[in-house]
Amino acid sequence: SDTTDFLILPEASFSNLRMNGLEKSLSLERLQTFLQQHPNTTVVAGATGYAWVSQAEGPEFELYNAAILLTQDSIARQFHQKSKLVPGSEFFPFENFLWFLRPFFSKFNISMEGFARGSAPTVFRVGATGVGPLICYESLFGTYTAQSVRKGAAALFLVTEDGWWRNSPGYQQHLAFGRLRAIETRRSIARAANTGISCLIDQKGAISKATAYQIRTGIRGNISLERSITFYVRYGDWVGWSAAIALLFCSLWALARRLSW
């Protein structure tokens, strides 16, 4: 519909893309042709792929898990590289110290290579509107999401692949983290999930248009834009850290009193 502002596609909707040559992707070209017929619509999509980078020992490629923005006249001019990677499946913790395990894992076809890590949250700009893309695991981190809002995100778009949870409480818990981010930041969230729950979440954490688990469908709805800054966005986990310090102080004080007796 020509009244649709954004079309949001889940994590890894496009795969095996050459990230430093996206304009040559046939699948993205076809999508751009669609957008030329619907010029008022902008697409935000999850995509995985690789990029060739120059190294001292020669060119190498890095793997990417990303969100890209497409319009009728540009392919992925705006690009978000996932910054919060899942330990184990997206990167190998302490790889530099555990290099000697590489031959062992190779016997089981397990790679110690992982996705290249982004440096910070990104805000996609569409006219005067800023939207903050979040990819899957990134929605677990409140201060990270708050950075996106401080950069000007008036709404959040969460793309995720929840299939690895299978039909367990895990995918529901992941959805609950999204509700927390909406409440903390007072930003509406449009959530597009492979296998899991796609839905809209308002600024108070209320869910609407929720899909069922592992059902192929789409949803359409409206979300609100918000530009005010909450206490949490401005100060982060100040309350939590203060409570932790106070608890530590009280514990030490109680211990000191007991020892003095």
C-alpha cells in the first residue's frame, strides 16, 4: 500500500550478500524495483553476508549480521552492523587465549570464526524521522538501546531470528526483553521475527498484533513516534548501580558490627 511508511523484514531475510557490493545484489535490486512502484515505503531488513577487508598479510573477508535500509533510489545507503553478538553462535569467547583449541573444534566442523562486531548503535534517518534498528540479542541490553534513543531514534525496529529457541519459553522471554526496552525508553517497537513472535509494542509495553509461533504471516499497524528523553535514557542504570553499592555497603557494615561483637 502507498500509505505504508516502513516495511520491516526479520533478521537474515537476505543472506550471503557481499556487504561492500550490495548494489550488485539481484535480490536487493528486485526489492528496489518493488519500492519504485511504492515510493513512499522504506524497507528495513535483516541481512547476513561478508565483506572483503584489507589486512597487512593480504585481503580477508569478515562475516556480517546486519540491518539495512532500502528506498526507491538507494540500496543500503544506511547500514547497521550488529554490535552485541551471541557467545558461541556468533563469536567464540576468548579466542585469542584459546587458539590452541582450534584443531580440536575443526574435527567436529565447528568454527572459531565469528561475525565482525559493530562499534555502536545506529540510527536510520528517513527525512526528519530517526528509527533505531536492533538485531535479536541487542534487545537484551538496556543501556545499548538507550544510546540509540539518545542519538535520535523516535521508534525502534527489532529484527530477530528466534528459531534456535525452538518451541520453548525462550522465545517468549526474548519478547519480554523487548517490552522492557519499550518501557525504559518510552519508544514504540515494531518487532519482525523469523519463527518467533512478530508484533507491535507501545511505549508502555503493551503488545498488539502478535503472531503465533512458527506461523507464516505478516502484520500491519501504526506506531507512535516519541522524542522525549526518559530518566533511564538520560542516566542509564544509575538506580541499579546505586542499589548495588548501597547493598554492598550495608553488608560490609553488618559484617563489621558482627565482628565487633
